[in-house]
Amino acid sequence: MNALENTIATLIDQEGLPKSYANTVRQIIVPLVQYVSQLRRSAKRTLVVGIHGAQGTGKSTLALFMRELLSKHWDCPTVSFSLDDIYLTRAERRELAGQVHPLLLTRGVPGTHDLELGLRVIDQLRSAQPGDETAIPAFDKSIDDRAPADDWPVFKGRAAVILLEGWCVGARAQSKKALTVPVNLLEEQEDTEGVWRDYVNQCLNTNYKEFFGQLDCLIMLKAPSMESVLEWRTLQENKLAERMRAAASDDRSQPLRVMSDDEITRFIMHYERITKASLAEMPARADVVIGVSESHSLSFKVEPPIHMGYPDKTRDS
């Protein structure tokens, strides 16, 4: 077994994935890594790559494999972090909820992230000198709050590639007209005046637009439907609960927050509007679109599957 195959096998074992996932890595992820590596050589600077995908599409798994393969086998020191890692703290979201709308207490939608923190991290990763260390933020979903800074992972030196993954990475604001009709019971019953969705949309149209403007390349993991998203997110929460029970600690000073199936259904409603809008319009502008089937298998959704040239960032401006 060569070094690359050994890395793939190790990651598959580490993540508890089926052995057959090696074929997905060879057919989908390796060509994607080659593409990003080529973009990096053309750019001759740190590359910021966005990975967009609804809950459960496998963004974290894709980012992990890309990071490890780029770093170990394509001579591209790569760091990855998620929009989830830069959520506002629970106290900050509670304050925001009191000032703007109660639904902003729930993490996830635009407006509930600390984009200034994200910008600082990206700037540090771009400008770091050999031996410099950059702390990468981390969020602990089991307590619905940011992890202590002392527990954040550290990246050493300057990154050649930064992978930014998240469910709304690269999402765009909708028209005022689109906001007038509720998309689900949450909007209809708990945002009757449209204050919450208007605030979220304004965030997408301002500071999030600027933040996502840093992306040199946008990869989309395209879910088949909202029904699949709900099913996958429920599975994620159940797995989180199992891990927490298996690693039960004597320290009960912080309550562990695991959602029931009904709570997950309501939780997903917070994301439905932007998820549906992105599924409709993003495939036409993403640099790479990877289809995710109901069985979680991946396939390129465009032909040829990857544009082997440096993306023109002005094409959608």
C-alpha cells in the first residue's frame, strides 16, 4: 500500500466509514484535491475555499479528507474550520435575541456568527511566519456554547489553503418579495411580522456578503431534498447523544444539550428558507457541484466535473 492509500485507509478507519468509501475518495475527493492544488499554484498565495452543504451532507468529512490529503501528499499546508466554530457565545446570542428577535437565540442562521473572529483567524493564517501559531476557534454543541480558548486546536505556520465549511457558506440574500411568504410553521407562527427573516437576510446582504467575498473557490455539496436534510440531521443528533453517553463524565456543572426528534424538526425550520434558496440558485454559480444522494453517495453534477482553470471571481459581480 502506497502512502496515499495508507492515509485514505487510516482516515476511513478513524471516521468509522465503510471500506467502500475509498472509491469515493479516489473518484471524487482526489480529483478535487488536485484541482485545489492547481488553483493554489496558479494563485501563488493562500487560497480560501468554501464548502457549502446542508446539514448532514458530509461537509466535515470532505474537509477532513481534503485537509489531510493536501497537507500530506500535495505539499499544501491546509487548515479547515467551520462556520459553526465561530458562533456567537450563548450569552451573546441571548443578548441579540433580546434586542432583535427571540429566534436569534438559536445558533445557525446568518447573524449568529462572530465574523470578526473569523476574519482575524483567516488574516492570521494568511500572514503567519514559520513557527507562528494560530488558534482555531471551536464550538461545543453539547453545551451550545463556544469551547474554552485553551482547548482550541492550533495551526503552525502559514496556510497554503484554508477550507471554510458551513451550511450557509456562500449563500446569497433573497429579494424583499421572497421574504413576505412564510416557508414553514416556524416563520408563520413565531415570526409573524417577518422581523427575524428580514434581519437574517440583511446580514446575508451586508457583512456575510463581504465575508464570503474572500472565497477563491466555492464547492457545493447538493442535498437531494429538505426531507433528506431532516433525516440526516436527526441521525447526527442521535450519534452525538450516543457519543456523549459513552463518554459520560463526572462533571455535570454544564448541562448537556441534546435535541429530541421534535426539537430537531423545529431546529431545521430555522435553516429551511436559505437551504431551499441555495439548492435552487447556487448550482449555477458554484465552481464545483457534488451531488449527494439519499444514500449519501457522491457524484459530480456538472460535466466536465471540474473547471481546470483559475476561477474568475468577477463573473457574478
